Amino acid sequence: MTNTTFADLGVAEPLCRALAAQNYVNPTPIQAQSIPALLEGRDLLGLAQTGTGKTAAFALPILQLLAANNEKREAKCARALILAPTRELALQISKSFETYGKHYKLRQAVIFGGVNQFRQVRSMAGGVDILVATPGRLLDLMNQKHVELRRTSILVLDEADRMLDMGFVRDVKKIIAAMPQKRQSLLFSATMPKSIEHLAAEILKDPARVEVTPEVVTVDKIDQRVMHVDGKRKRELLSKLLDDADLSRVIVFTRTKHCANRVSEQLDKAGVPSEAIHGNKSQGARQRALDNFRNGKARVLVATDIAARGIDVTGITHVINYELPNEPEAYVHRIGRTARAGKSGIAVSFCDGAERAHLKSIERLTKRPLTIVDTTELLGEQIVVPAGEPVAPKRSGRGGGPRNGGGGNRNQPGKQRRFGGKPGGGGKPNAGNRGQRNAKKSGQPQSRRQLAGA
């Protein structure tokens, strides 16, 4: 945060009034850098994670520019278009526009798949000032002649890297081709792979560049920890951690939809209210899950990476990486669900032997090692080799204990730290072997096309 006010950036009084009602006084760094350039009509390339305030960074100037240039709406047309990769993010952006623009008489619509298109078609019939949409459903309605972009003068691509990862690149290019050449274009991305560089070069003209690095987002505000655990005991460890009442609002991340369902079912059976959210859920089910998590009916939300994009719930105390992500950038997005709006948070990652390479990639990206937490009081002695140490070959024959008996302490981390859960109590280690075999299968790397459905 800075001492600069929104009024100092040139934000109009009606918007400042709406911000004050939300107790937003000082702009975040990305807002302070972006808003003046956008009010001048410049294109913009923004490198920023979620939780940095980037939605307001583009929503405020767009609202102000549209209100100042009060053109008449035309049927089926939109004056500004914001593209988002997921339904949840589209709804969140739409809500932000509604909140900030409540003193303006601007009309908006939100379009996404997974629901009947009738209401979305009806909302576009008379034209809108602001359209927030996911690429697939928008292109469907364009092909049916329900939406036209010939008068769209502002384009925003939010979380462009995830949009391309989900396979939307062709849809995005077709949508852009239907827009006027003369327009103001904004592209926001958490990472800058070659594909995003090429897309930015195609659609942006002499853009202002604003960057909020991942290190600033993750390291300063989030207590990041890792617990080395055998993959078969992750469910037991999660249950033990949730015995601690301090974990009052928790998001648990898995790599696959199948694992998300299994973890949620296990928590429900253990008496921990939870909801699962992933790509196989209908829009109604996903929204109900989010509502139950927001209002406290569900203490835990189990989510896949793509489905979690756009989740904006206040007061998340902990993020637990039940399975480490294949891409270290996804780790940054995950833990960014906590420590929002300047608050602190805790992120705990479970790491089994097969995930050590992912852990090293994460530590390289964040430029610091995760704090190792001792699991002895929760699970007893384990043969778990911390990251960086060689893995001993499996011994044949009976008895899986350490050699020479009772030598487990040599494999425990040097700097130990208790997480805060209640010690003792263990589940039945041999129960649920079938589920454990499936867990191994679900932990295998997936293709981008498979991940896109998460």
C-alpha cells in the first residue's frame, strides 16, 4: 500500500465514493501504476498474481472512461469486453464492476458456460456497456448472432496465461478478430511464457508495462511450510491437522477432480463440513459450494487449480497443498488465496517422495526454502527422506521399519517445528487400500488437455 489516494491518481469522485464505502483508501502498487496510464487511453501489459488488486486496476479506469464517453448502447453490442478463463473469475469481476460502478448508470452482463444461455441472450438484447465473459460461451453466442463486438472499444484479457493453458487461444484470437482495430487493449498474466509474449505483441500497441513480482506476493505475507509424508498417509495427516480449531477456513488443493472428491468425502465422514469444486461440477453446484464456504457452512473447500481461479473469499486462514502442483507458478496462485488485502496467512504443503522435484521447483521460484514441519507428534515415526537427501533402496522381506530398529530419528529434519495439530490418535494404516491405489494413479502427471477440465 502507498500513501497516495485514488483521487491523486485521477479517479473520479463517484468511484472514490464507492471505494470509500468498501474501506478502500489507498491504492495497491499495481493500481497506482496502472490507473493513470489507462485513464490516458494507453494499452497495458500487467504481470501480477491474484490478490494484488488488479481487478480494480482495470475496472476503475474502464468505468470512468465509459461514463465520460456516454455513447448510446446498441442492440447485442458491448462497449467494453473483459475475457476471463473461468466462470468463477468472470462472476467475481462482474461483481467488482457492480460494486465500484454503483453510482454510474452503466449496464453490464456476464456470460459463461455450464448454464442455459437464455438469460444471457436476453441480457445482451438491448446492448451493454460492460461484458464479462469466458471465451467458449462468448464465441458460441457470437456464432449464433446474439453478441456483436463491432463497437467494442476496450478489451481486457485477464489471467491470459491460464486462458492459453486451458486451450482457449484459438477462441480468443477469433474474438479479437471480430473487434475494431482501433481499441484500447489490456493483458494481465501471472507469468510471461513465449506464448503470452507473442499474444501481447499481436494485440498491444506501445503498451505501458506494470509488474508485481511473485516474490513480493508470496514471501512477505505468507508463512510457507512443508510436511514430508508418505503418500498413503496424507489423508490421515490432513485429518489430524484439522483437529486444530485455528484452521477455521481452509482451502485444500488437489491436482485431479477424482482426488478432490475423495478428500471431500473423507472429511465429511470425519465430521468436517467440506465442499469440493472442480470442472465436472455444474455451475449451480459450484456456486452452492462457494456460497457454503463463504457463509461458514463448509469449513473446508477442496479444489483443483483451474476451478479455484477467481475464488475470492475473505478470511481464509490456511491453504493446504494436498498434492503439489506440476507447475511452480500454480503454487503461487494457490497460496495467494490466503494473505489477501494485506493480511497474513499460512500455506502448508504435503510432499511425498515422488513430489520432491516439484518442491525444488517451487523453492527456486519463491527464492527461499519452505519451513520443514515435524510430523512425528501427528503420525509417529515415518521413513520419510527430506528433500535433498538420497532415497534409500527398499528392503525386501518382512518388516518395513528402519534398519537396526528404532533409527527413524536420523531421517527427521534438523530444524523441527510443530504445526499445531493434536498429537496421537492414528487411523487404521491398512484401511482403504483400494483408495490408496487409486490415489497413486490420480497422482500421475496429466496432459494440459486433461488439466483443462479440472
